[in-house]
Amino acid sequence: MTRLPHSVEPKIVHKPNPTLDDPDNRDTCYIAKWREFNDAGEYKYKTVVRSINKYGKLAAYMQTKKALLDAHKDNLEILTFMGRLNSIDLK
């Protein structure tokens, strides 16, 4: 059995986004991280990052949530059974 995630929810992070006016500026983003096997049998980390300022909070959340659901589509049934996935459908 593969290692299952504890949660299938994107996280909010504050990425550094320095500008000339404000070198300490940070951009608030949703991030989705998961790992996949490559052809050599090693783990390869995949990420999807969406800025809340650029896409809006709902759109950024939906895009990262969809990426996580697509990444774990083979294990959705067992994740729902274990209570690690809310049964909210995103279209």
C-alpha cells in the first residue's frame, strides 16, 4: 500500500516576493504538494502554487484542490473512508 496523505487540503503559504519599493514583501499563496514515482522508481515532488492576489482566494483554492484530487484519484475511496477527505465535489 502506498503512503497516503494526512489531508487532501491545500495549504496557505507566504512566499517572498520582493520589489524595489518593498524588499520584505510576501505574496500569500495556496500550495498543493505531492510526490509521484518516476521511471527509475524514485520519488519526484510535484507542486502547484496559486497566488491569492492574482487569482482570488476561491479560484486559487479550487485550482490547488483539483490538482491534489487529481494526484490522489486512485486513493480517493479509501481516503474518504478514513475521514481524510471531505466529500465536496469540485467541478
